[in-house]
Amino acid sequence: MEEIYLDNAATTKVDDAVAKKVKEVFLESYGNASSLHTKGRESREKMESAKKKIATYLNCNPKEIIFTSGGTESNNLAIRGLAKANPEKKHIITSVIEHPCILETCQDLKREGYEVDYIKVNNDGLIEVEDISKKIKDNTLLVSIMHVNNEIGTIQPIEKISQICKKQNVYFHTDNVQGFLKKDLPLTSIDMMSVSGHKFCAPKGVGFLYVKKGIKILPINTGGGQENGLRSGTENVPGIVGLAAALDIDFKINEIETSRDKIIEGLKKIKGVKINGSIKNRIYNNINISFYGIEGESLMLMLDEQGIYVSTGSACASTKLNESHVLKALSIDEMYIHGSLRLSLGTDAIGKENFIIEKITNAVKKLREMSPFKLNLEEENDKEKNN
Ligand SMILES: Cc1ncc(COP(=O)(O)O)c(C=O)c1O
């Protein structure tokens, strides 16, 4: 059976050229980057040259990059590290559609006495910039807003938000786990940015936090003092080398976007469907679509049997049968929330659009035939068209 992987927002397959470089480090430059002998120095050189390459790509200083284990750790280090170093300010602003590693970290700080404001999004999944400036006050330490949402792919106006924060003298952090290498984002007014390798064909377990020079953060894990004392623990040199190598990948952005649009057009022919989130301000490979009156999980499993791998809501939430906090924030009707599917495309989708449309259309038809609900699809269709 041919397999079509459409879950690239959850994680990606490691690129061949990247895997080759990673393997070389595993087998040849395996020294501890802190060791002073030849093997250790070899490993350190590889790590430093990877850091330089990333810094050149970002147009920043290598000292502004701290390697971590990925997005979750980078986000924790950004928020907790900044809070630890600046205890005089105890107000944080974030959004209701952030990844759980931001939301749970903020919840944790709330328990320690911090005040957290959660900015709402409109029905397109977008933040109104003015809502942020209205919430900033004298003791606001940080605004943390994600660049690209992991579930609906919406792109927030990060440049505008970061400029407002700069003007109002508040630190700005962005979780760019879903946007890095997909959508350019100049660092001009950004103070901290989180990135994770496994979202762009580098290995799992590696990422980095960009911290602008002059910004004080404190480590959240202590030990051997690696990464300028900000992230103790033996560095994951194979992963780091892989992350830097992934900067050279041709991600075929235009082809995937064309493929995405073709699939959306095909799926829109099904009655009672709804695309969740802005179509215009959306990352090129994301489709988040709801089918009225069916369970997204059943649809996902039916497609799985046919070798098509998709997701319902975010990967972290997909083993729990919780309603997606992101779709809820968009005020979507429950019947649509339960029937939601996320397709995050990669090169597998190119040329397979009609096959994908056909399989999904048939699966939706089958599930609706089995549904205990009496579905008035004509009425739903008219409602959606009039929206
Ligand atoms: C927007 C966003 N932030 C953070 C993370 C966590 O990244 P990691 O899996 O590298 O810890 C994810 C992963 O799904 C994500 O999509």
C-alpha cells in the first residue's frame, strides 16, 4: 500500500542529506563537545560551525543562539528564564491559541503569583494588534505570541505586534516552531524566538532559542554550564548539525501551496464543509477542515487504514478526546469542531491531489451514512455559503 504522509505539522521525515550528515557525526565526530581532546574539539567545531550557519541565516550573532531540545524547552526557557531574571515585573500577555507548552507554562507562573492576560482571536483565528497594546501596563514583562498556529496554520502579524512591544518597552517572544523556514520573519523587533528542528526535516530532540543581545535571562536547568551557562547538559551535536543542514533543503513551497489549494477546492465540493481559519493569512501547507456531522477521529482512522496519515486538532491533543482549544476560540459550532481534520502537507501530496480528495470524499460519505444523527446537509451548505 502506498503511504501518503500529511501530518507534517506534527513532525516531519528527516531529509536524506540531513540524515547523512547526522550519521557522520554519530559515527565519526562523537566526542563530547566539552572534552579537550581531538574528538571533543572536532565535535565542538561542528557545533560552532552549525551555530554560525544558523546565525548567518537569521542575520544575528551566534552568541544569540542557545541550542535546546526543541520547541517545548525553548518556550519554557524564554518565559521562565526571562521571568527569573526580571522578578520585578509580574504581568504576561499571550494568546488563547498558543501551543500547550506556552499555555501550561503561563498557568504555572500564575500559580507563582503572575498575572496572565490571554488575547482572543477573531473568527478567522487572527489577533487584533490593538488588543495587545490595550493590555500592556507598567508591570508587563513579556508578550508571547506564536507566529504560525500549529492547528489552523494562521499567520499572526508578528512584525506589527513586536513593534508595539518595542515602543511600549515590553519584551516580545514568538513561538516560531511552525513558521521557521516556511515564512520569513525578520528579527528586527523580536527579542526571543523559539525553533524546533523536527518540524523542518531535521531530527527530533533539537531546537534553539534566539535571545537578542542584552536581554537578561536565567537558566532553568543548571549543571555543567553549556551554552554560555544558559542550558546545561551535553550538547546534541548530531541533532545540531542536522538542524543546520536542514537550512539547505528545498521545501518546494510553491508546489505544495498549489497542491494545497487544489485539495481545498476538491474538498469544498463536499456538502456541509467548513475551512477553519483565515485562508489568506495561512501557512502554505495547512488545511484545517470540518465535515458537519461526523467524528474527525473516525475519519482519521478510516484514512489511516488506506495509508493516508492526517491528524485531528494538534498531535499533542490527538490521543485525548478533548475539543481543540484553538477551534473553540474561533467560535465554531460543536458539530463542526468534532468533525475537524488537519492536513499539513509535504512533498508526498504533490501529484496525489485527486487521490487524496477522492479518499476523503468517500470516507466522509461512508461515515455520514453510518451517522445516528439526521443530517440536513443542504441547510448546512447554504448556511456556510452565506457566511
Ligand atoms: C507551535 C508549537 N510550539 C511548540 C511545539 C513543541 O515543540 P517540540 O515538539 O519540539 O517540543 C510545537 C509542537 O507541536 C508546536 O507546534
